Amino acid sequence: MTTKHEVKKLDDKVAQALSKIRNIGIMAHIDAGKTTTTERILYYTGKTHKIGEVHEGTATMDWMPQEQERGITITSAATTAYWRDQTINIIDTPGHVDFTIEVERSLRVLDGAIVVFCAVGGVEPQTETVWRQADKYHVPRIAFINKLDRVGSDFNAVVAQMKDRLGCRAIPIQLPWGTEDQLQGVIDLVEMKALRWGSTDLGAKYTIEEIPADLRDDADLYRQNLIESISDFDEAIMEKYLGGEEPTISEVKAAIRKGTIELKIVPVLCGASFKNKGVQTLLDGVVDYLPSPLDVPPLVGHNPADESKEILCSPDPSEPFAALAFKIMTDPFVGQLTYIRVYSGKLESGQVFWNTNKGKRERANRLLRMHANKSEEVQEVTAGNIVAIMGLKLATTGDTFCSEGRQVLLEKIEFPEPVISIAIEPKTKADQDKLGQALQRLTVEDPSFRVIQSEDTAQTLISGMGELHLEIIVDRLKREFKVEANVGTPQVSYRETILGEAQGEGKFIRQGDGVKSQYGHCIVKLKSAERGKGFVFTNKATESAIPKQFVGSAEQGLREAMSGGVLAGYPAVDIEATLVGGSFSETDSSDIAFKVAAAMAFKDAAAKAGPTILEPLMKCEVVCPQDYMGAVIGDLNARGGKIHGMNARANFQVIDAEVPLAKMFGYSTVLRSSSQGRATFSMHFSHYSPVSASVLEEIKQKAGILPQWPVESQVPNT
């Protein structure tokens, strides 16, 4: 947290303005009600005059045609709303795992988050994913248990799951008043009042009443638990609690806020967004308990010329400008928009600033405060705020913008590797140029989307995080960019690695015939590295064997050889390479010769070090009625899945499994037919693992790799 000393440096007027800003995200598993909750927030804060509904395709924040048709959020949408004299910048993020990168890059720039839970589904797989992402960036959270009006809803069970599966200290500060179709409102445990929502004004107003007698005992018990929990880290509350004295409402709120910001507790609120119950008190919770830019530590950047030197970016408009670009979006009306979070200083419309990552100047032609896909032009933006800049040519996601006089590099955003690919080709010659331009724009927008030109087949391969991800990309190509293309069937993005260690030698010699002679000679030792390590290079060759000026070229040759693998042309990962020796020629050695020699040595060593193929394994959760358990488990086993556990959730059984992605194409159709449409599933990438021997042989055959017969027998015995 920012210390009092740091806050005092700010002008009182500036500090007061910053204390009234909340930069929050709304996150959850798919279909928990994020976008519905956001629609109510926009309505109650006066941003819209009609509540949009996801199921009708009219939700304000789901503005893409693909989102409206499918009823899901695909891209994180940003909006600004106002509540109790506070500015709330809201980012509604996707729940589908294929678009998890949208959550990742939004979390990077948020100060707090609302995590929405379904009162029936509880803690679901994508909830766990976004929770881990929020932990990674130390984002304080409040929880909102939604859909308490649905049959099978269970507030206490969801709170217990939060504690058990997320490992957090979930503290209810509200209780539901009624259940399922009898839900009337919520019991506020901070002020010990009952809040009842009417049915005539879309939930815009509620009445405050005394807690009903039949709920008083429960309310007293939960209130006691709340006071005990916050007394653990608030001495004033502790003294009053031990002395039998009741703390004031403002003291309780201050303690909850302190515990939330310090990530010690997660306040739990509840309601039913679709039935317009509990959303205003959720907004109160955002204002009361989530941090302003003053409550989070100043962002630590680095001097790009010397990364060991740290630069603090405090939320002070009088400091030099520093901001992070966290999202690029192509708007059909205004062109490319670059979303930024300003960490220090201010940026004015028309101002020139420095893009640290690109080492170039850019100009902020227009600054826009966004409301989903609509915008409002502003003349300046100060520290602590989120806006979009129109018309930047060089910017990409993760770039740092700053004053040229104080150049700073903020932390880069890391993006996951894609796990699935499809081949794509234009239908006509006219589509060819349009396809290239469209793919380039989409890769700038979406860092988890990759485009690769296959050297072997000259095909264009597009790669992403799942089938739905690529399906949306192809749909956007047709609709937004008017490109007609033929698309292949999805292919798994395999990786290659080695299981052992070996030494290899590569010698590149070219002489005479009118071309410059070349000489490079490398001896390389390879060994398997732990999963996720990537590529590790070490030089142990003496200066007399390989002069220092050629070591960099040898490393580059090894890296390039890694990109093509040794078995089937897939990129190689998790390999430690050591340059142990070689030789050079005073007259003929060159950078290119050592690059080629190192690549040859890599191929030689890798072939002897137990090369294998890695495949992506997916963590899969299937929710199905008890009657269909046998069929579902049998099918998962047939797909090479491993069942890790089963547990009951409401009237359903939940199966946790790990399944190879290659076996999961078209699974949704099979699952629907085997359960009469009553089972659902979700999956996300878990890790890469070696394929089975049968799959390895199958991949080798497809790649045209012949069996390696032992030298002494040359041909197989028949």
C-alpha cells in the first residue's frame, strides 16, 4: 500500500480527486452473469436508459455481432460510470477460457475487481483461472454471489467452495433474504438492516426495513463472524470486541476496506442481477471497499538504458507522464484505438510522447473516454484514469508510453502460447491482399492470436487458444474485413523436446567455385530442461576454440534450429544447450558459418537425446446428471482422459478430468447426444506432456519420417 508519507506529497485537491476513482474489472466463469450485472450497473448509474439483455442480444457491453449472437462476451469492453460522486472505470471481461488473455491484460491495469459467482454453479473452472490471474497481479477483490433466484441456489455452499477451492478468506457482509423464487432482497450485516427490492421499477429503488425475526439469529451469527474476522487485523475493532463494545458502522467499513486492499479478506455480497436485486449495494461495495489509485503501491518501472535502475511512477499529475497500453481495438467508425492506463503525470490531446518499446515518438491525436463501443472526446487524462487514444500507428499491447525526458519501461505483459491451429487461404486473388492486411490487424489487437507461414507447404496457419477463438477470428475476417477464405480443420499445436542428453557436432565448410569460402565448427551438448523453462543457452567453449564474436551467431543458430524441431517440424521447447567446443579459421570463419554449424550440431545432438512430441493437455470439467455418469466417464477414458475426481453439485455430478486436446474436437456434440442435452463441460489449457508411443508413431508417419532401423540390420526381418 501507498504510505501516508507518499500521499502527503500530493496536493490535497489532487489527492481528493484520485480518492474518488475506482478502476475495476468484472470477472467470472462463463454464464455466471457478468454482463447482466454490468448492464444493471449502467442502468442504475444513469449510463443507459434501458436495460440491455444478453439473451436478447441487446447488452450494451456485448457490442460485437458475434457476442450478441452467441450470448457471450468475447472482448473486454470498457466504460465509465458514476456512483455516489465517484468515477468508476469498469472493464467487463470474457468468461470463456478461449479469451482468457482479455482478462489477463485487463487485470494488469486494474486496481480492484468484482468476481461474480453463480449461486448454483459455485466455483467453476474459469473462476479458478481468473482468481489465479488476480492473485498474480495482487488485485483486491469483492465477491458477488449472483442468481440466488434460481432453483438449486445455495449461498452457504458457494462461500464454502470459495474457502476450499480458492483458498481465500471469504467473509459474507450480506445474506440473502429468501431463496429461489422467494428472494426478496438482502440482509446487510454491516448496518444490520434488511433491504427489499420492489418489482415495479426494474429494481431502481429499494426499501430499508428491520431484519425479519426468522432471520435475526442467522444475521447475528454472521455479524459476529464478520467482527471476529476484521478484528484480526484492526486493533481498534479488536479492543472494542474484547471489551464487549459494538464498533460503529464507519469503523466496520474502514476495517473491511483495509482487509480487502491488503488481500486479507474477500467481502461477499449477494443478489440476483437478472431480477434487479442487489446491484446498488454491490456498487456501494465497490466505493466502500475497493481501492482508489492512492491505495495501491506506485508502479515500479525501469530505466530502459539500465534495467537495474528502478523508477517509481506515483499517481501524481505533476510528475512526468507514464502509461501502459493494455489493449488494441479496431473500431469500425474511428479506426484503431489504444487503451491506456495512466500511472503518473497527464496526457493532453495533441501531445507528443515516447513509446519506450518501439523507441519512437507518437502523437495523441484524440483522447476518448469509452462507453462500450461509443465514445466521448476529452482534452486531457490524468494519473489514475483509463482512456483510449485514437490513431496510433506503432503501438502494440504491453507498450510503455512516457515523457521523452524521463524514459521508463513498465512491466511487460506475458501472453500464453496458442494450442490450436488451422490452415487458411483466400478464395480469390482479390482476397489475398485483404487477408494479409486483416490478419496483421487482428494480431495487433489480440496477442494470443498468431499467424505463421509454413515453409514446407507455403500455407498460412492461424493459431489461437481454442476452437471458439479461431471460429470468431474467421467470422470477423468475413464480416469486418470482407475477406472470403477457405479454412482447414483444426490442428493441435504440438511441441517437441528431448528426454535425455547428448552431444552433437556440426561442421559447415564451403570452398572455391567463385564464392567466398566459409568455415564454422560447433560442438553442442543438449539436455532436457524442466517444463516451462524454454531455451537455456550456456557458452563453455574456450576463446581458442570459438572466438567471442561468433558465440552470439552460434546461439542464434541454435534458436533458429529450435523453431523447426527435429522430429516433425514443431517448435522445440525446454532444452538446455551448452556450446562446449569447436574450431574456426582465421580467414574463412563468419557469423553465417557458425550459425549454420550450430544448427547442424543441434540436429545431430537432438536426434541422439531421445526426441519426442509434447501435446497440450486440457483440464476438463463435465457437469452431468447421475444417470449419464457411466457413459460420460467411459467416453472420457476412450479419449485418453484421466479422471482426477468426482463430486456432487446441486443435483448434478461434477467430473474433473485431464484430456489430450487432440481428442476433444467436436466433444460438445458427443456430450449433448450422450446426455440428452443435459450435460455441460468447460476446459482450459493445463500443460504440455509427452504423447503416447502410438500417437508419436502416428505423427511421425504423417510427417513422412521413416522408421530408423539399427545399423547392423539395415532392413527389418520379415
